[in-house]
Amino acid sequence: MSKLISRVLDSWPLELLDKKVYTIGLSGGIDSVVLLYILTKIKEVKPRILVKAVHINHGISKNATTWEHFCRNLCERLKIPLQLEHFLIKKNGGESLENNARIARYTAFAKLNTDVVVLAHHKNDQVETMLSQILRGSDLHNIAAMQIVTSKHDTLIWRPLLSTLRREIEEFAQLNNLSNIEDESNYDVSYLRNFVRHKLLPEILTWDKEALSKLAHVTSQLQETLSLVDDVAKA
């Protein structure tokens, strides 16, 4: 069993131990493909769990149908049940297309017949989220970024790769000959997150190659502090 699979298995959250149905948000990108493969392998040693997938077709890209077909074929090959959801995302005045797509995804997740929604966010995503929220002037809860286990719309969300670097995911995919789709919008630096990913963060890393881990540690500390503050406020 690979180091990455063992890491996910060994760090299974206590609050999820009694959960049976795990539905992966499958975009077809390298992160979610690797996550699907990992849970498929873990199912071999945890046969009690049921692994499913959901693909959200936002209808934004001209390649959306191709991505949907990729996800369908992948799940058929791995014998994983796949649910398809279709949205027509539009950008209205003053709204962010990216945020509208995100709202649509979480709306779909809330309607799933599942115990846990499993998402493929990793450590690089965590840092990019923090920096993006800082540049937006967001509040501290948003700057604290994502948690490994959280609840949204009464739906449990689990991010088992949140402590994993993007580089490790790419290496895992290469080692296991996993193919994936590429979303062309991920390279459009007119989106803030892409600007942070392709412009800002690489510059920071040229100054300090350990900056990503240090910044990820800041999010953990901020989450702990906010949790204590919230507990005091409730007391």
C-alpha cells in the first residue's frame, strides 16, 4: 500500500468511523481522480464502506461534455456508482462566475443521498484559499480557509488530502498511470485564485521554499484560535 493511501487510512477522522456512504466530488481533474483511486483501494481493506462519486457539469466550458464522459468512463472502469448533476451557470452583474459555480456544487452536495461528501482539496489549495481571502479583505473565518472535516447545509464534508502537497498527488498519479482532464480555466489569471497560484505563490516560494508549509501552519493556528474564541462566546 502506498504512503499516500496509508496516510488517508491512518488519519480517518474519528467522527466518520461509523459512516458508511462516501461520495467523492469528481471533477475529472488530477486531484479528484487520485482521491477516487485512493478510496477505491481503501475499500478493499474497509469493505463495509460504500464509495460513490458525483460529477457536477456546470455547462461553462465547451469541454464540459467531454469531462462528463471521462468521469462516467472512469467510474465504470472502477465500478463506482456515479451521479451526474447539470447546471447552467451564468454571470450576472456584480457576481463571480467562479462563486456561482461553487454555490451550485454545494447545493448539489446537500441533496446527495450520502453520509459524507469527500473533496480533493490539498495543502496548496489551502494556502491559495488563505491568500485569496486576504486579498479580498475577508473576515478571519474565511482567511482560516478549509477544515479537514466540516458541515455545510447539514452535510458532512471531508477533505482527506488537506495535508498533502499537490506535488505528491501528481507523483501518485504518475506512479499509478492515472489519466485526468485539464480545465483550461485553471490557467486564466484574471481569476484571483489562479493569479495566486500561478503568479503570487511561485514568487513567494522563490524567496522561501518552505513558505507553503509555513503558511499552511498559519491556517491551522488561526482555526484553533477561532475555535477557542467561538467556545468562549458560547459559554
